[in-house]
Amino acid sequence: MIKDLKVSYFLALKAITRGNKGTLILTVLILALSFINLSFIPSLLSGVVDSMNKQSVNNLFANIIIEPGEDETYIKRVSNLQSKINSVPGVIGSSAHYDVGAVFSYDEDRNGKDVKTGSWGVRSINLEDEKRITTTYQMVVEGEYLEEGNRDKIIIGKEISGTYGSELEHRSLKGVKVGDELTLTFNNGIQREYEVKGIFNSKNVQVDTMAFITEREMESVLKLNDRASEIIVKIEQTGEEDRYIEKFRSMGIVKEEIKSWTEYMGMAQSMIKSFAIVKLILVAIGLLVAAITIFIVIFVNVVNRRKQIGILKAIGMREEIIVRSYILQSFFYAVCGVGLGFILMNFLIVPYFIAYPLSFPFGLVNLIVNPRDLFVSSLSLIVASLIGGFIPSWRAAKESIINAIWGS
Amino acid sequence: MIIKAKNLTRTYPTKIPCLALKGVDFSIKQGEFTAIMGRSGCGKSTLLHQLGLLDIPTTGELFIDETNILKLSEAEKSHFRLKKLGYVFQEYALSPELTALESVYLPLMLQGTGKEEYLAKAAEVLGKVGLDKRLNHLPGELSGGEQQRVAVARAIVNNPKILFADEPCANLDSESSDLVMKLFQELNQKLGQTIVMVTHEPEDKKYAGHIIWLKDGLLEREEK
């Protein structure tokens, strides 16, 4: 067995080192591209999912969302509730919001003509709490973030201002700038004027269609105190939400609805499921292409060496030694292709997308290379190559010596 | 007898079955230089293929070195070819990626011979065929005659019981042909190598001690 393996290795080595270098380079290059093709789409989809998740956790829902119980509009005794929540080890913090709808009016020339209007959600924030939970304060692209005591100030997303590459510019206020006055008519009929203090761009449409005012201002609009539409909670370890939800319930927070951020990802979840199917199909096609490529390379190689194979059999070489030598060649091509693909992927393509991320409506997307996906791609490509190398060489080795040498 | 053929036939299963050998009986003694001769299409190569285990007779019996060849499995035939038979083909048939030395030591590698031994043996045999200065040359760097001598060296390196040659000089110029034929003669006369050669060159008769004449798939006559 070892003796046979040595002969197979010897034949494969000579074919590789003394064969056509152009064919060798081309084959390795094709396999490297097949590897990149197999890895790129899963990495991109992982990047999309990761970006959606990060945006949701960092700017929208945090990890856990507490909402009013059934038949309740607001959560009551919010301060007390937040103290309880914040005392749980592993909780980074919590932030209470009032979420209210309002009609925004923008009279650019202050003459009552050509007034632009639109409806968006307004969220109140406790500045100190909010900074521990979300990253919106880091995304102000013009003006400044809110400060304690700001009562007639508002910060708005770029989708409301209609600036900074707004994706929904047609529905925006078309050109609001910092310092402009906006009139907000809240759902309860109260109308107030605010000066735009800042415009933020989180690159997530859902966040950028919101406006923020201070908690104190919202409470004066709603004539409420110590209540909230929701409390969002950030924990140290994403993925441990269920454990914390259980903990909160055991602490007596039972009237309120407590949910994990993932439950708010309905559309995103269905997208993620679709991505998984798309990923599977693309990987299967990529593998098939790789297997066919190596099949063609080995097939052409074998056709050109049909006579050699016949001669080798004539001098007493068994079929399996010949087949094994071609499988070893395929293995070499595959390993080199995977190696080159890995280098290109990790040292060229991924760094490029980190420097120039893709812009999606839910945020910027990098390629996330999952080691498991990479391993599966590598292994699948090697197996596909071995199969692609085995079939033509096995067929050629099975041919009768007479047919192989003299052809018929 | 090293080869004994009884009523050997070979029919190719084409649309109209082609009866290439119609029942051939003959024997070849160990150490004989046998030439199989006859006109084109008489069945010379077909007969050599049966004797050399490259093809399977349709009917008949074939004993080589007292082994009933028709009862061997494919793996046993491979082993038999490796251990007991050597071949020289018309068109050199060398692997373009193997040097002369590598081509010659390949059968020894297959037998499991140690590296030092197979390197020494292959170099020695290449020396015998006059190629001791061309050991590390690839086929593309050798002339037709040199390539055929490498093929001869490869065929004899494992000391086969029988050396088969299928028109070994068909593609060679007269000088190279003479060299190869003299090499065969030397192998036969000095080492007692049994040689079975197909040829259509009348002048090759002088090297053979036993001639089998075929005509239309039948044994026409034997000359000794």
C-alpha cells in the first residue's frame, strides 16, 4: 500500500513539477476564484446580518425591551423599575422612552407659503441613560446632541431633514438645517416649536426617520411623569437575553411585556432565513462549478495522456495507482487554490471592504468571515476537486490497454 | 516452453464481428528470439497483444511460464506483466515528464525495490543501452533512437521472462534501427532473454531464430 502510494505520489509530483506551468497556474487561479466565490457571498450575508443586528441592538432596541402590559398605554413607576433593572449584575443600563407621533411643519421662508409637512415619530430620551445604551449621540453629522435642560430643541434624523444623502428625500422636509425652526403637532393636539439642534445619520433608515427631544420636554407635552412607552435594557452579553428576562420576571416585573430584541426583527428574521437559503444555493452552484472545472482540467489532462495511461498499465501499474496519482494532483490544485483564495480573501478583499464598506438601508456592511464557513468552503472545494479528479481518471484507467494505447 | 498457445482466437465485437485470429497454435521456448511476421492485417499485433496480456483472447488456451493466463484476474494480470513481461512499443511511449532514469526505475519502484537499488539498477541498464550520459534527460531532449533505447531499458530493467516488441523500429531511421536490433540480439545471445517481436521488415529475420508467419489470422508456417 505504502509502495503504491509512493508511486502515485511520484507520478503526481512529476506531472505537477514538469507539466505545463500555464495550465497549473490557470487551474489554481480558477480554484482560488471558486473559493472566493464560495466564501464571498456567505461573508457578505453574514456582514448584512451582523450589521442589521448591531444596528438594532445599538440604536433601536438594545437587548431587552420592556413595554406596557395589556390595556396599558404607559409603563408606570419607571424610576423604580429602572432601579431594579439596573441593579441586576450584567446589566449595562436601561433607558426609558416616550414614543409619540407628530406632524412636522417646516416653513423655510417663514411666510406661510410652501410649508413642508410630514409625520414621524418623536422619542424622548433621558440623556444620561441614553448615552449608555445607544450610539446615536455619536452620529450627529451637523450641529450638536441634546443637553440637559434643552426644552425647545430637537435633533432629527437625516431622513426627516432630507439632507446628507437621504434615501427617502421625497418624503422628507427637503433641506432642514441646524438652527431652523420646526413646528410639531403631537397626537394629543399640542403644538410646539423647536429649533433643530442637530441632525444625525446612523445610516439606518429606521433610526434616521426619528426625532429626539428631552424627557422633561416630552413629559410637559404629554402632561405625564415617571412613565414610559418603553424601557430598553442593555446587557453585557448579547445572546443571554432569555436569562435576563427570566431574572426580571423573578424580580416581580410581571405586568409588563418583556421581550428580546430578536422578537422585533420580524422582517429581518425572514430576510435572514431567505439569506440562508440563497447562501445554500449559491454555495451549491459554486461547488458544482468548481467540481466541473477540475473535472474538465483533469479530463483534458487524461485525454492527452490516454496513451501514457495505457503504457503504465501495460508495464504492470494497477488502475488504482494511476487514479490515485490524478487524485493527488487534484488535491494539490485544490489546496493551492484554497490557499491562494484564502490569502486573497483575508488580505485583500476583506480589508478592502473594511476600508470601503457597502452601504445598505440598515447600515454599513463589512464582510464577516466566519471561520466555520471558511472551513466548510475549503473542505467542500477540496472534496469537489477530488471527485472532479477521480471520475475522469477512473474512467480512463478502466479503459482497456489496447484502446488506451492505440485508440478506438 | 515459455509460451504455449492452443487454438487462440480473437474476435472484435464490431457491427460485423471481425475475426482477427482464427485459431493459432504454437510454442516458444525460453531464450528464443521469435519474430512474428506477415502482411499488414494478418493478425501479428493482435497475436502479440494476446501473448503480452494486453488483450483477452476470445477462445483458446494460453500458458506463459506455465501459468494459465486466461484464469488470471485483472490485478493478477497486472502483477504478472510487472514481474514477468517487458514491452517495447512502436512509438517509444515514454512519459514526457519523466527523465530517462525515472522512466526506467518506475517498474522497479512498482515492485517495491529500495531507492538506492533502483537508482543503481536503472543507471546500469541505461548504461547497457548506451545512454549513461543521458540519464537526466527528458524525452523531448532525446532523439527517436535514444527514446526507443530508454523504452528498451525500461522493458528489461526488471529482468522479464519475455520481452515483447511491437515493430520497435517502425519510427526509427536505419542507423537507430540497427542499434536497437543489435541491442535485442545482444540481450538474446548474451543474457538468454526471450524476445517476441512483431516486424514487417524482411531484414529483421536475420536476428530471429524462430519466425512465425501469419496469414489472414492463421498460422501459415513456422521457421526455425
